[in-house]
Amino acid sequence: MIIAIPARGALAAAMLFAAAAFTTQASAQTELKSVEIIAPANAGGGYDQHARAMQQVLQNHKLAAGVQVVNIPGAGGTIGLSQFVTAKKRNPGMMISGLGMIGAILINKSPVTLDQVTPLGRLTGEYQPIVVAADSPLKTLDDLIAKFKADPGSVSWGGFAVGSPDHILYGLIVKAVGGDVGKMNYIAAGAGGEMMASILGGHITVATGGYNEMASQLQAGKLRALAISAPQRVPGIDIPTFKEQGVDVELVNWRAVMAPGTLKAEELKAMDEAVGAMVRTDEWKQIAKERGWIDLYLPSDRFTAFLKEERTRIGGVLTELGLVK
């Protein structure tokens, strides 16, 4: 069941859910009971898709029972984060998170942060290509860099929102080639069809987003990819990486799941094991394949270490972009 509720009423409604409990099956596999997964965004987006996929697989494989998804959109996920942090008693609650939430917390000066949750597991990621229209005079990444260096204002970098992974990726590119990120002409051009209309209509110079958002237009020859933000070539995707073209840039728009910050050791162990078992199922792997999600799974301890480094790195990028002081 998917429940969509306004952010202002989310906390009150959430208190109606039964307190969750843990039970251990004879098989020694811990089954989570009455799990609520918060998707801190509207239905249909990346956070929501991950929450719904988790709901399906956890229940189908008897790793959890009574799983419900609650959508709490707003402010780049920080409204959902606030509701999650202030409703700690609903263990074993979970919340979907990702790279974009790091920037949203900083830019929105959120009173709650990821310090108040427990990193449970990094799940998946998408590498991002940068693309131009097929009729663009820019044929290569070098062409784009040369144009920017000659006249920074002549390049409009189209992305989703200020501080989003799109914005961060462009900042990393400009920084890597020795440019001034303060002179970068970033255009919040939306996503999906809105983004495609902007790039195909010549309203922006370059666009980015998840590969699967652009795959059909690339295959149809309407777009040309200049580079992709992967560490090495992605199987099945014929796009050169930034690194192989001499630009030291790598970025994955990862998605993850968080747990409350006040878990007991045995509760964290049970949740960590359940998520680990989930990502190993054929059903989860098939969903990821169909949606173009790359397996980036990290268990709680390793994800915690990764998140610490990632927050520092992204905070530095956003500071250089002038979005965070």
C-alpha cells in the first residue's frame, strides 16, 4: 500500500501506525514487523521507486511484514527527514535517502541532519552522462571545455535544481579543468520531458541526468553524449568516461536507506541483515536491471564510512559553487 500525505500532516498521521517490533523466525533470519518506509519525495521519483521496490521484495521474501510506504515530499527530502527524526518510536522505520539530500540539508539549512539517523545501507546508483543536441557544434568534451574557457557565460549548464547532483557534477567538471565555478551559468531546467525540451530546443548548451532518462533520445540519434561520470566504461553504454578524456571527475547519484538514530545494537543487526538479504535476491536484481540501477550495495558499517567522506566532499563542492557559506 502506498500512502501520500501532506508534509504538515505527516507526523500526526504517522503516530497512528502501530509500534514496530522484531521477531526471530526459527530459521534464525530476523523478520521485521510493521515496517514503515518514508520516501521523502512525491510518488514516482527515485526515492519513491526505491521505497516501493524495497516494500515488494522485503515482503515477498518474508524479510519483513506489514511494510507501508509513506511519501513526505518537500525541500529536497529534508521535510521527510525531519518527520523521520522526530518520530523515532516507530522502529523499525526506514527512510530512503541519497546524494541529493546532502546538498538539500546544507542549502536549506535544515535543523535536522544525517547525523541524527543511522546509515543502514547504500543500495544503488546511476552514473550521469552529459549530453548535447545532435546538431550542436560541440562534438567532444574538449569542445565543451574550450568553449567554456573562452567565454564561461556562453555555456548554459542545464540541470534539475540548484544544489542537485546535476549541479554538483557540473561544478566538479569546471573545477577539474581549472575553471571558475563562480562563472558557471547553471540553468535549473527541470527533469524528464522538461529537460529534453530545453536541450533539443537549443535553450541550454548541455544537459545531464540519469542515463535511462536519456537513453531513448541517445539511441534515436537526437542527443550526443560527451562523457559519463563513471569510474570506467559502463557495460552496454558506449560513452567515454571523463577520466579517460583527461578530466578527473567521477560522480554516482547513489540512493540509500537510513534507519533511526536511536537503534539498539540487536535492532540494527536485524535491519542490516534484512537489507543485505534483500539486495541478494534475484527479484531485487531484476528490478535494478530493468530500471538501470547499478548495484552499489554497502552494509551499514561500510556505508557509514562512505557517507562521512561523501558529506565532506559534497560540502566542499557546494561551498565553491557559492551555495553554502
